[in-house]
Amino acid sequence: MGLLARGRAFAWSLVAFASTTLAATPARGDSKSVADELFREGKRLLESGHVDDACPKLAESMKSDPALGTLLYLGACHEKQGLTASAFAEFSSASEWARRTNRSDRLQFAERHKAALEPKLSTLLIHAAMTAGIEVRVDDGAFASTLIGSPLPLDPGEHKIEAKAPGHVSWSTSITVPPDHAAVTVTVPPLEPERIAAAGGDAPEETTEPEEEQAPTPPSSTPPSGAAPPESRVLLWSAAGLGSAGILVGTVLGVMTFSARDSARSECPNNQCVPGGLDEIARARTYATLSTVAFGAGLAGAITTGYLLIRGGSHTSRDPAATARFPTLVPTISTRQAGLSLLGRFE
């Protein structure tokens, strides 16, 4: 099919209503008078150079009362506007009309203008990935599916292309057609099914099986890492208490021993004791003995505490904060006494 034949088919699909559908509609008397007035006004505007104002008048006259002369003037008006495809379609329709009615003069006029417009026609070529049930529209006008894949005349300027099919999401795009025999190609992609579009690509909900309940783990009797066994703690604190008590008692008795000796010396000057002086000497000896025993017990407790601390250190954490919990022995020395002090923090 040549371009002229395709243009003729396109012309019939766009404006054949001017000579068929509208012509078959009985015109009322008032419609004809209105159409005549619009035609005269449109013709006057066209001849005076007011093309943009003339074309709507002629188109409305053609709609109210189709006439071959009106169609020829409308084609001439669109030709002056640069709407080459519309003018070509109108002259094609007028040519068919004149041939059927044996109007040779008007047939020659229409054919001459068609021949002048054909080299200037810009075309649109539509490709569609899917053709089954698809409907393509150009500027809201129905587009025959049989014309898909064939270049068709289209007016220069902006145009909207829309494609739709049952059960699919419609697709549309806008194009700009240049003048003077330009060729524009549009490819309609595969239309997306409606069910997929409605889903919105949401991922299916994840189903997670309930986790099995685990039986609670019974508390372990083994002390945690870094902690001393309970028996060791009892022994440690017992030894520390014994050492602290022994040193404390020994220190007190030592002080009392020194006090009793000083009293005995004052009571027994030059080794001659006044009544009661011998008692102070005996008391001083008793205090000294008890102080020695107490210090011995305290020293044993201190040694045991130190041993337990050293042995427990191998089982405890090296964290300084952990070692600060155990008691610490600190020696104390003065001019009158000597001893050990037990320092610690109880938690």
C-alpha cells in the first residue's frame, strides 16, 4: 500500500464523517441556515487572511450541514495553517465525494491540492509489542489496529498516543511531530496486567513458625568463672576475722601491758615496792602473755588469709574491681605499738 493509499485510508478514518455519517443525518432547516451563515463568515475570514478564525467557523458549518464546497474550503484553511495531514485527509474525502457525485471541477481542485500536500506530509509509525485486543488512540481518536506498523500522515505539533487492552493497564506518551516530511516512530511496550499492577509488587507476607519453647535451664551449682567457691569464702572470712580479732586483742593487751609496767615502776622505785606494786607487776606479766597469745593467733589468721587470697587469685578474675572485694592486711607501726590493720569492702 503506497503512501497515497494509506493517506486515503487515514483520511477516511478521520474525516469521512463529513461525507458519510453527517451527510446521512437529516439536517433541520435551522441547522442549514446556521451552517450557511457560518460558511459565509468562515469564507470571508479566510479570504481576508484571518486563517485561525476562519477554520473553526468552517468546521462548525461542516458539522451542522455537510457540503462538498464547505469541505474544500476547510481543507484549504487547514493547508494554510500548516496542518498538512488534516488538509490532506479533507481533500481526500472531498475527492471521493466529487467522484461519486460527478463534480469534475471540484475533483480536479481536490486532487491538485492532494498532490501538493503529499510530499510535505509528516508520518507516524506505531509498533506494538502486543496486538491481540489492543486499542491505540491518537489524540483521543480511534486508531485502526490494522494500521499498526504502517506510516500514517499526522499534523505537525504535539500529540498524545494511548494504548489499552482488556485486563491490562493503559499506557500513554506524548510526542512532537516536526513539519516537512518528518518521520516519527513510537513503540508501544507490552501492557502490564491489571492484577500485577494492583498487587503493587508487594512481596508475599512471610510466615514464621512459632519457636519451640525451651525448658528453663536449672541453675548451676558451679560458681561462675572468677568467683571463689562458697567454702573458700567462709574459710577466708573466718581466717580474716581471727587474724583481725587476734591483732586487735593483742594490740589492746599490749597497750595495757605497757600501762601496767609504767604503773609498777612508779610503785616500785629502786626495786622496792610499796603495797600494791607487786600486783601491778603481775598484772603487766599477765597482759604481756595474753597479748603474745593474741598476736600469735592474729598472725596465724593473717597468714591463713594471705594464703587463701593467693590461692583464690588463680581462680578469680584479674579485674581490679573484683580483687577490691577481698580484705587487705596493712601493717601499722607507732612508737608505742605495732600491728596489722584489716581493710576491705563488704558487698
